[in-house]
Amino acid sequence: MTVRAQSKVNLHLGVGDLREDGYHELTSVFQALSLSDDVVLADADELSVQVRGEDAAAVPTDRTNLAWRAAELVAQRAGRAPDVAITIVKGIPVAGGMAGGSADAAATLVGLNELWRLGLGRAELFELGAQLGSDVPFTLHGLTALGTGRGEELLPVLSRNSFHWVLALAKEGLSTPAVFRELDRLRAVGNPPRLGGADALIRALAAGDPAALAPLLGNDLQPAALSLQPGLRRTLRAGTAAGALAGIVSGSGPTCAFLCSDADSAVAVGAELAGAGVCRTVRVAHGPVPGARVVDETRGGPPHGTDHRGMES
Ligand SMILES: C[C@](O)(CO)[C@H](O)COP(=O)(O)OP(=O)(O)OC[C@H]1O[C@@H](n2ccc(N)nc2=O)[C@H](O)[C@@H]1O
Ligand SMILES: Nc1ncnc2c1ncn2[C@@H]1O[C@H](COP(=O)(O)OP(=O)(O)OP(=O)(O)O)[C@@H](O)[C@H]1O
């Protein structure tokens, strides 16, 4: 069985104060993007994880892999052994701020619910997802949603039309906790900008107008990501110089996401950015797309032809 795991970008990421539990209160408008991983699940005698694709060497294959932890959690809920062979074909950059590990965990929850015929409802899957990480519930949900709390309390947001994105993938990843810590440090020594509400952005999404949406994109984590990787300023400048409507750091970074006026513009911006020497590679993507979902019910066997990806995802 193959389950598609979609990435995300935060169109608006307002970060509140540090809570006593070590998390920050967030106001996040998420959009699920077409850049994806495939998670292949096959019956086996024991739990295992294999990773393929460009970034595979950077991903653990032991119980620290979020998909492994998802399998253990759902098996525990079902009262059965977590015996499944998990093959992850990475398309989402690792430690890139696009919720790659979270999406793999979401795909594992959805897939095992089907493979083991557990009959868990959406609410139960969301509750298991929230135990695995703040971004997992959204990667189950997909489309466009407003997240509050630590990002796991979701409300759907109406989004008309498809939006077209160029993603600039960085050479080195960034650790999410390190970026939140850097923001706390910047706030302790200065006054980095804080986003206002997301109402205007939510209206622009409902209108389906990229030109109206572009100036409203914002990310409170961006100053912290730029502080840890100053070269990202050049990447952001190069994207808008290439014709994107706007560029932001995606989540905790370091991937930069550029909103373009249409699909043709995204291809042109992607080509120019790829030649500008400001990132490892570029991908073109669109959103919103649905959350983690089964795309091939065949039991067992890795997918064919999914690990050679062009610029369009
Ligand atoms: C930056 C975002 O991607 C935006 O969607 C998410 O907030 C991060 O979500 P995630 O990677 O699923 O994060 P988790 O695995 O839940 O948390 C990792 C670490 O990030 C920090 N963290 C995460 C979420 C949050 N609301 N406040 C935080 O301070 C904490 O240090 C936490 O220990
Ligand atoms: N299935 C997985 N895919 C990628 N990384 C994983 C996975 N499971 C565990 N990891 C570990 O988690 C770290 C963060 O990876 P991930 O790609 O999820 O980051 P991210 O996209 O920045 O996360 P987020 O956007 O949710 O904050 C990696 O450096 C890796 O060690």
C-alpha cells in the first residue's frame, strides 16, 4: 500500500510567548503543497524503516524516525504487534521546515488504519497525530487550515483556486527547536517584528487572488532562521528579483517559498532561481492539496518510478 505524504508551508506563522511546557502558542495558516513523500507499507515479521530518495542518508531508520513512532503508537492503540515494513521515498526536504517527518507519520497512521482494518475515525487519528508532533495533525488534514494552540488545533480555511509556488531548497537543514530558541534569544535582546492577525490573509485566500495574498504572507520565525542562516536573505531577494510576487521562509526554514502569479510564472521563476546559485535546488509546487491519503492499495512492494523527480512536484 502506498500513502502520499504532503508537505506544508505556513502562509502566516504568528509565534506567541514560550509556554511552561516548552512550546510556543501559535497562530498558523497552513497550506498543503504538492511536494510529497511516498510511504509504502507492507506486511512483515517485524517493524522496519527504509528510506530512499535524494535526502535519504539524512533520515534515521531506527525508532527515532517519526513513521516508526507512528507505527508503534497505532499498534499500541490497536493492541497488536507493530509488524510492518515501512519504505519512505523522500521528496520533501529533510529538516527543511516543510513538515516532512510529520507528513510521513501522518501517512503511516492513515495507511496502517487501512492495512490493519482498524476503523479508527478522523478524530482518533488526529489525537494520535498530536502525540507525535505539532505539525502531524495538519499533515493529516491537508488543504488550508488555521492552527492554534501549539499548531495542532485546526479549523478549515476556505481557499479558492490553486496557488503556484517555487521552493528553494537549502544545502543545510535547520533544527526546529534551535530556530524557536533563537527567536526567544532575539526577543530577549531586542524587538523582532511580530505579525498581527490573519484575518486579511484569510480573506485573500477566499478571494483566490495571489496578488492580494502575496503582501500578507508572514512568518515570525523568519528573523530567527535568517539569523542562523544569513545566506537566506540572498535567496529571498533572488526569488523576488526573478519575478515571484513574494517570498518567505517556510516554517522553521531553511526552505524559502515563493508565491507566483500563475503556473507559467512559477516555471520561469524556478528556472531563473536554479541558475542564480542561491540554493541547492528548486522545486515547483501548487497548493492546496489533500492531506495524507492512500494512492495505491496494492499490499506490499515498493513503488516504481517515484524516486526520479523533475522540477514539478
Ligand atoms: C515550525 C512549525 O513547522 C510550524 O508549523 C511547527 O511549529 C513545528 O512543528 P513540529 O516540527 O511538529 O514540532 P514538534 O516536534 O511538535 O516540536 C519540536 C520542538 O519545536 C518547538 N516548538 C514546536 C511547536 C510549537 N508550537 N512551539 C515550539 O516551541 C519546541 O522546542 C519543540 O520541542
Ligand atoms: N520520516 C522522517 N523524515 C525526515 N526526517 C525525519 C523523519 N523522522 C525523523 N526525522 C528526523 O527529524 C529531523 C527533522 O526532520 P523534518 O524533515 O521532519 O524537519 P522539518 O520539515 O523541518 O519539520 P517541521 O517543518 O515539522 O518543523 C531530521 O533531521 C531527522 O533527523
